[in-house]
Amino acid sequence: MEDITIQEAQHKVDEWVKIHGVRYFSELTNMALLTEEVGEVARLISRKYGEQSFKVGEDSSKLGEELVDVLFVLICIANQTEVNLTEELTKSLQKKTMRDSSRHKNNRKLL
């Protein structure tokens, strides 16, 4: 499978929604879905890396699947609100670089 860019991902999700999903859910519904999916990621991480244990029959190998569910809904929200994630990520990285270029390097907690 080939790698895809964020822009391509936004396009592919848009195509999928229009063909298979009929239309986007409302922004509010998608926000609720995003929260639900993030909760599923949190549950897996708390069991895999935290102190909680897995329940009988619970699958510990689904972290990637759950992360992609988060990404899918996030892309849906970006598409329906006309946010170009490629542009926004570029701007965010520039901002963080200017703001935090030495902050983390000087953080004794990280050394």
C-alpha cells in the first residue's frame, strides 16, 4: 500500500462519504463521534500502557484501528468546515518551532 498525503486523505475521505456515507453527519454529531473515538483510544492505551488490565476477550491489537477512526472523523470535520489540514499543520509546525525551539531542550524533566 502506498503512502498518501494529508491532502490526498482529505480527498479520499470526501469521496468515501459522498459515495458510501451519502453525506457528512452534522459538525456537532461528528464532534460527538470524535470524542467517542478518542475515548476508545484512551481505553486501549490505559490498558496497554497504564495500570488497567484488559477484560476477557478484549483485543489489545486494535490501537492502530482506533487511531485511524479518530483520524477519519477529524478529516470529516476538517472537510465539512473547509479546513485545509496540510496548510494548518504547516502553520502549526512553524509556530511551534518559533515558540518552542529551545523550550523543550532546556526542560530538565525531559533530559
